[in-house]
Amino acid sequence: MAIGLEVLASNIAGFLSTIAPVIAIILIILGGILYGVAQTQPPDTRGKWQTAAISMIIGGIIVGAITAAAAGIESVSETLLKNG
């Protein structure tokens, strides 16, 4: 059973590492578009839209950073688990 779980975890990790950069780019682009559209709104609505837009942009940056650091995180985790 452990081998099946390892294959499943490996497949999930491969899928996420493939799709994460795309998600990051989409979040950043949609956040920028939403921020631009927010400038055309009245002040009370603008604040809400800008908050959502900045949240999307920051989310995209975080996903991108985690994706970029994933290989390093994996190697450090593997080393710690082997030594521990």
C-alpha cells in the first residue's frame, strides 16, 4: 500500500508543480485587470475592488515564490527526514 501512496503523492506533486506557475500568472494578470477596472468605480466600491485585486496579486506572487522554491524545500526536507 505504501508504494501506491508514494505514486499518488508523486503524481499530485507533479501536477501541482506543472499548474502552479500558470495559476500564479493568471492571478497576477486578473488582479491587475481588476485593479484597473476599480479605478472607474465610485470611491466606496473602488476600495473593495482594490482590496480584492491586491489580494489576487499577492496570492499570485506567493504561489510563484513557493513554486520557485519547491525544489529547494524538497531537498532540505528529504535531508532532514533522513537524518532525523
